[in-house]
Amino acid sequence: MTTPKINYYVREKFFDAVRILATGPGDVRSRLLTAWRGPLYVITEDKLPIKHKDDFKWIVCQLHRYKEDWPGQLSDLKKKESIDPTFREKYSHLYPDQVEATLRRITNKTGAKIASRIFAIYDSLFF
């Protein structure tokens, strides 16, 4: 019986994500944002073992459930867009992305479920 090839790049990224989730400041949602934007964002399904692809798809779907939707901030930005048509292009960093919008709307309990799946993949990759 052969052992599956270990992708050390994926292991390193999941190790970094778990470290951020365990030791980062703020609630689980803010730590998830940091973990996603840092190590997890670069992982693609083809780099994962087959047994982890469904869990990773679930994580990605959970983190991208909602679109840009911060009513207060978004309405202010839309007013500025009406004054300056190039505003969005110049200041795109001010607009929330799907992950930010999702993490702002979910509860810490849901965030903990996502973090648990990340840890489960990490645990399986290392042990």
C-alpha cells in the first residue's frame, strides 16, 4: 500500500491558518478574515487531497454567502460615486468584498463552525 503524496505547501498554509485562528486578536469572524486573506486564499481545490475537497468547498461557500452589503457604509460610498463616477475605481479598497460582508453578517457560532472545519482539515493533513 502506498502512502498519499503530502503537499507541504497546503500543510504550511493550513498550519498558518490554524495559528491565526488560535492566537489572533478579535472574535472568530475577524480571525477568519485574516486566515482567509492570508494563507487560505491561495489554496485551490486541485492542491488538496480528494478527501478534503468537499470540506474546503463548504468553507469557501460559507465565507462567500453574502455580497457587498454594508448598508450604512455602502450608501455613503454610492453617494460619492454619484458625485464622482471614477470614485469606485479609485477607492475600491474601501468597498467590502464578499468575505467581509459575509463575516459581518454571520454569528460567532457560525464562524466557529467554519474554523472547526479548517482545523479538521489541518488535523488530518498533519496527523
